[in-house]
Amino acid sequence: MKRIPLYCYLLLATIGYSFTAAAQQKTKPVNTNENNLFSAGLASAFIGGLYDAYYPYKQLKQHGNFGLGAPARLDGELLVFNGHLYQTQSSGKTTEIADTGKTPYAVVCFFRPVRVFKHTGTLNKAAFYSYLDSLLTNQNGIYAIHVSGKFKLVKARAFPPVEKPYLPLASMLDRQHFFDHADMNGDLIGFRIPKLIEGPHIAGYHFHFLSADKAFGGHVVDLTAEDITVEIDPLSSFTFDIPQTPEFDHFDFAKDRKEEIKSVENGKKQ
């Protein structure tokens, strides 16, 4: 019986190790949360009147630690910052809430800024958005944006809770409550969404405010910023969860709601 040389055993062992390593590499799970914008529900459906909560906050936090949305029955505004959930009610009062509830609509990501910019001086809303446009050069890019610093003024809003039968959001602008936050440090949490995914998302800029003491907030309607730091996280994919409800099954997506969305974002009829 011939003996197999030692170098043959070493060669076979090396081949086996390489094959095993390659197999393990191929089967390594992919992190679907990396640079992904996740949406629970669709913006057009929410703005069209689907305010019943269906998506658990605990599950939402598995998809992101940064974002915004709405509480059940349109009871104010929702903000997600550093993994914490904050609700701003129609009084303007903001509190951290437990993750035991559900949302009808929210958009989140895991925020990992890759670019940081500082701006000294005063910027009104138009100048602020123009400044952001100069930083976000990919017109078809999805961007998560965190702005911190001092704000001379933040005009925010929130809706009171509503009862069925629900009306589209643009039909209830007379119910929204406005509040001015003056000379206050805080954070803007938001996104710039490209036109290519308008409908499931709200195209353009969308920000919610949270004061530094976490006591005030709301959907941003107007602002004057001073001495701010802007952190940018470009996102490379998006996913969304489709509500499995009878109301969603029969919702009319054929209707063009672009003007409604503009009215809701700006807090007034266009």
C-alpha cells in the first residue's frame, strides 16, 4: 500500500479550508438596514386619511434610530432621535413615549453621518433650504439630515386627535395648532426625498423639531436658524411595509395628491 506524501495532505486541507471559507462568505447574512430608508405605511395613504395605527414602535426601532412620523389617530407629531421616541401633542408639549404603541405612518433609518458642515449666521427658511441644496448635490439622492444649533424661531404645528370617519389631512388644516419656539437650541430631524419615490414618500424637505430640553417640538412650518451644524447621511436604498388592512386594500392611489401634500407640508392651502 502506497503512502500519500505529507504535502498532498496539506494541499487537500488547504482546498477544503478555502471551500469552507468561500461557502461561509456566500451565506453571510446581508444587513438590509445599512443605508436604508424604511417606511411603515405610505405617505399618500396617510395624507389621504389612513390614521389608524398598525405598525408597532418596537418593530419600527429595528429599522432605524432616526426619523419622523405620526402617532395613532393623528394625535400630534412623532419624532425618533437617537433611538428614543418623542410625541408632540397639539398643545406643543413634547414628551418621550414608550415603544409599546403603534404608528399609522413613520419613516426611519439608522443615522450614520458621513459629512458635517457648520454655518455661522442667520438663515431664514428659503435660505436654509438653498444652503442645504448646495450641500446635497445629487438631485436624485435620498438624504437623512440632522441639524443642531440655535434657532431664532421655529414655527411648528401639530394636529389634535381625530375620530372616524376620517377626512384627508388637507381637508383639516383648520384644525392644526401652531406654536412658535423662539431663541431656542434644538435639533431638526428630517429627510430630503427625490421625486423618483414621491407617493410612497413626501418629496422634498421634511423636518420635525425637538428642543434641546426635549420639552417642545412639532412639524416644522417655518424657521430662522443661527449658528448650526448640519450632518448628512446619504442613503442608497428604500423599503416600505404595506399595511394589511381593509382600508388600505380599498384606498384610491390613482388620485393625484401632490397639491394636498404641499398644503399639508406648508400648513396652508396652496
